[in-house]
Amino acid sequence: MMVVSSKILTCFKTSKFGLSEKKCSDSFAVSADGMAMAIADGVTKSYFSRFVSKPLTEQYVTSAFVAGELFDDKNIIRLLSMTRDYWDLETREYEASVDEDTASDLAYQRERFGMGASTFAGIKITDEALAFDVLGDSCIFIIPDSPEITPMILTSMPASTDSKQEKPFVCNFGTHPHFLDTNGRMVGEPLSGKITPFPCTIILMTDALADWFCRNYTLTNGGKLIGLLKSIDSQKSFNNYISLLRDQDLHNDDVTLIVAEISVSCLDFEHPWGKNIKGLLPSTLDQNEETDSKYSQNTLKSRFLKWLRLS
């Protein structure tokens, strides 16, 4: 029996340079147990997109949507309805709170754009699966602990991974984005699915940071870069890091980052060679077993990892 756990290490967002945090169109949400997480990036050319991205993420981690099936007909109708109602309520309340000149400008913007819109990326973790749903250029990266497993990028935009290349991630961030909007539309083909859990780091990034990550993650420095992202433990350190990246080659946009560490253990699993393994990588033989077992601990670990990849 596999037992999967998730530890959230980093979870922050920040707005474009020069804008206040309250104008950030990105949103994120994480469940109380850390087993569900989501990000969303409000589309720039839409009306109050932050009131679209927020309900998308919060509904995903708190509602009974089945991960890996979010964009099925029944679920998407419900999701779009809930999002539209939230967006309409929040925008109307905000419009009623401002002065006459601002209200007139907002009325023009509402008529011009006609809707709010957002991309989305979410993942839910159980003992059985890493189940994901993605629409647009917000991305989920899965970085295995084992170097023998190829890293993954999950996005509905054109993307690929080649473990033989020093820069393994390729994604086209220049195309027209896919999104959900408050007119009840889902623009673009979403990506949903399930993966058998394995020890890894899961990283969720909105497009600007995901683009930077694809261009700067290499097989040589990948471990160091992941370690740096895991070490960000405050809003101040996150803002400072993003400012540093913007001085280099990070596009000026809202930025959201979630980093989670996924652990997998195996309880009372009878492996194919007849030994009772307790824990993913045992350090000693079971006390009831003879010490002259024909399988060394290194062999057991190697074969058990192979079994996990094939299961």
C-alpha cells in the first residue's frame, strides 16, 4: 500500500513592477492538508480578471471537483457558473464603491472587454494518483527525485520535454492564450490526466516565471535551482528574488509560485522477491529476516525504485 504526502515549501505571488499588490491578477490556493493546489493568471485584456482567477483556484481546492476531470461537460458548466456569479458580484460591488469619474471609466472598460477571463493550473494528490487539470500557459512542472525519470511540464500550450538536452523543457509562450471566461466559454483545448505518484517536487508557475524557468533550468544546474526555489520562505524574499530575475531576463508580469515536495512510502508491501519492505528506501533488513539474504540493500532499493516506475 502506497502512502503519499505533500509538503508545501513555497507559496507566493507578486504583481507587475510598479503596480500595487491588490492589482495582481494572479491567484493561488492550497488546501489545508497541502494535497490540492492551484494557480490562475487573469487575462490582461479582460475586465477585473482577478475576480475570475480567485474563484477558480479556491473552488478547485475546496469543492468536490474530481481532479483530472475538471473540464468534463458537467464539471465545466458548474465551474463557469460559479465563477461568473462571483465575478459579477465582486465587480458590481467595486463599481458601487468608487467615485463618479472612476465609475464612468469602469463602465467603459466593462463594455470594451465584455468579460473577465483567466488561465488555470491545478493538481490534487492522493495515494492513488497525481491528478491535474490545466488550461492555458500557467504550468505545472514535475521534477522527479530520481534522475532516471524524465521531468515533466504540464500545460495546454505546445510543450515538450527532452531529457537528452541540457535544457529539457520547451514551451511556446508566444501563442494566443487558452482561458475560461465569464461569458461561459472555454477557449482552447485543456490538458487533464492522472499520474502514478512517485517522489518528486511539484512546481506551479504562471506564465512569466514558467517561461523563465524553461529557459534557465538545465540538467546541470537543475538541482541547485530547485533548492533555491524551495528556500524562499517569506513574501519579502520572494519579492527580492523576482526583482533580481527581472533585472536579468524575466518578463515584467504578475508572478505566482507554488513549490511542493511529494513523498511516497510503502507500508507492508510484499515485493516480488519475497521480502517485506517497510518504507520506500529501507536502510536495514526486517528484524525477522536472515542477514545473509541474497539481495543486498542496494539491490533491493534499485529494484524497488524500478517497480515504482513500472507500477
